Amino acid sequence: MTINDENRLFPAESSVRKIARELYETIADLPIISPHGHCDPRWFAENERFPDPAQLIVVPDHYVFRMLVSQGVSMADLGVPSADGAPVEQDPRKIWRRFAENFHLFRGTPSAMWLDHSFEHVFGLTERLTADNADAYYDHIDSKLADEAFRPRALFERFNIEVLSTTESALDDLKWHKMIAGSDWNGRVVTTYRPDSVVDPEFEGFAENVAAFGELTGEDTTSWEGYLNAHRARRAFFMEHGATASDHGHATARTENFSKSQAAELFEKALAGNCTPQEADAFRGHMLTEMARMSVEDGLVMQIHPGSYRNHSKPVFDGFGRDKGFDIPTQTEYVKALKPMLDAVGMEPSLAVILFTLDESTYGRELAPLAGAYPSLKLGPPWWFFDSNEGIRRFREATTETCGFYNTAGFNDDTRAFCSIPARHDVARRSDCAYLATLVSTGRLNMAEASEVAIDLTYRLAKQAYRL
């Protein structure tokens, strides 16, 4: 018995399914390029066993616990660490049982596919998880985690990951990346420069963060020029540790191109904590343009992840901190928002910008036309709530006719859940092959072209887009 149908996500019509299956077989075993995500580099630096099944699969994955929370299970009962020191469940077996008792809640979601794929292909479990077999599941996975073959580095190699990018704050010392580089392991784990904490005036502790930024770089970050130089220094430091990209998680896609005096004045207000919400957004927008200028200079690929109302629940944010499943998609505008940055540097041959969205309505109307015109722009894959079979299909249908396949950036898994990486990439590969099969069956591609595109979407485009 297997949990997963070998033809899952392929078209129901038999002749089209046959094409999809043939395409998939040519790319199923290609190496994984994971150019953007949030795995902990410490796992690979120390290479210690994962603590237990709950800490591996439930506690770090906001896709998992947000569904349970939506049905009334508390974060504390799921062992999610509190930010305010309040006690949370410490018994991993109890956490696992709560997860198993509620596993039916994931039916029909991509999380169910990722979890079932991980259970079957990573741990060899072929019965679906239920309340009745929760303890047997737990014991089986826990025994596997005690084996050297299930240490982080061994799984990295078994998953056939060619390169994995993590994401670190501009203030991070990158000690785990240094440890990886100094080890005798050949796995490629690189960092990504994420400057939100020193770019967003509404980020908690912004002024203190900027002061620490100055201490790290030896620059006077109370001055505008010193502040920009500190970014250049940290970007260079991150590049020394393998970074090929920066990442910017702003509330909107707004960009600005202020004069130096205007930018300096706004920066002073931000440091003093006197920015209005509109001024804070304007400062973030100007900093996207400054980051783009720096990308022209140093070659870091720029990722823009706008359109999330972050930390929507104040009680959850106060009690548990950031990234706890309460980042909610919002309507996002790109054409006017990006124009100041694109007017400044959008035609520079060395600039590479990958645009993401949580607002699917913008795919055909704004994003595909922009990427289909500006040589600096590529479209990132469906992200968060849309990194699913239907989300990937809608993305391809909405964008391919306008900007083609080659103005997109392949696939990235954007996950903290390490064991879900091969599962997520498998979904993307199957979904893309299903779409390509429809193009072949309707005479829009021949089989040779579709096979080449399948390889590009799976492997080549991500390597090229992220300069890996």
C-alpha cells in the first residue's frame, strides 16, 4: 500500500495523463535547487539529530499549526514557543497526538500532500496518519531520527539538494554558515540578505537595530551616507558567505526615488520614531530603489515579496512573535508602484529583480506584462497560499501567454519544514508537467519542446535567475 497515487496531479484524460507522466519521468530525479527558504543553517552546521517528530514536523511549520489553530487548538498546546515567557506544551508525544487527532483537517490541502509524501518517501510509512496509529507513527519516526542516515546533512544528500538558500537578518553574524564552510562537508548552503529590520521604520526596535547595524560595520548609521555604506558592507559580508540574493518583505510594492536631501530627512524622522505610516511606507519604498542600485553595483539578485499584512493578530504577535501563520494576503498594485525604481535602474543590464505576489489578480494584468517588457524583471513562483497544484496551474495559465516561461524563475519552496522540501518540489514538477501536457495535446508545443521546458522549469531557470 502507498499513501500517494503515482499519477497524482496529472490530468484525468488518459492520453494527456500519458504525456504528463512521460514528461515527469524525465525530470523527477533532477537535483533540487532551493533558492529561497527559511531552514535553519544551524541544522547543517552542527548536524545533530532532529529532537523528535513534533519538533521536526509540527512546531516549526506555520502551514501545519495555523490550520489547527483555525479549528480551536491553541498554539501553546502545539508547543509553539512563546515570546512572552508563557508556558507551552513541552511533551512532544502529546503535541504529536493532537496533530494526529486533527490530521483530517488537512484533507484537500497542499499540506496534506506534503506531509503524506514526507511520511511515505522519507520515513517509509504507508498507512495514513490517524489518532489510532499516532503513537506507532511517533515511535517509528523517532527511531529513524536516531539513525545517522536521518541527520540533516544525510537527508540533504538523500533529497538530492544541489543548493539550499537560507534567509538571515542583516544583523545576523552568520556563525552557522561559517561553521558549515569550515567543515569537511560539501553540501552547499548559502545565505540571503534580509534587511527588513533595518529598513522598515515600523519594525520593532528600528532605531536600536540601526545602531547595532553601525556597530557591526563601523559606519556612522546616524547619517544617511553612513547608513547606506553600512548596507554595502553587510551585503559584501553576506556575499562572502555565499549569498547571491537579497530579500525584501514589504507591505506594498511601492518604490520611490527621492533626492539625497529628501531621503536623509526621512531617515532622520525614522530614527527619531516620528514617521507617519505614510512616511514609513515612503521610506521603505525609497529603500527598495537604493537596494536596486546596490544590486546593480554588487550583483545580488533582488527578491521583492510584497502584499502581506504581517502579524495580523496582535495577541498572537505579542504572545508568540513573528511568522506564526497570521500573515494575510492583501490587494497589491505593481505598475505604478514599481515605476520610480524601474525608471531609475530598470533597464540596467546587471540588475535582476524577482517579483512575487499574494494577489493572483495581478498575474495577467500587471506582473506578466511587466516581466514581458523589462529585462531586469522575472516572476517568482506562486508563494505561500498559492504554492499548490491549483495555484501553480493558475500561475502558468495567467502568465505564459504574456511573458513566456523564460521570464519566470522556476520554483522555490520557501519553507521552514525541511522534510517537506522534496515533497513541495515534486508537486511543482507534477503540476508543471500537467500544464505542459495540455500544451502538447492541443498542438501548442511538440514533445521535444515540452521536455526541454520541463527541465528548465525544474532546474535551469532557478539556477539562472538566482545566479547560482
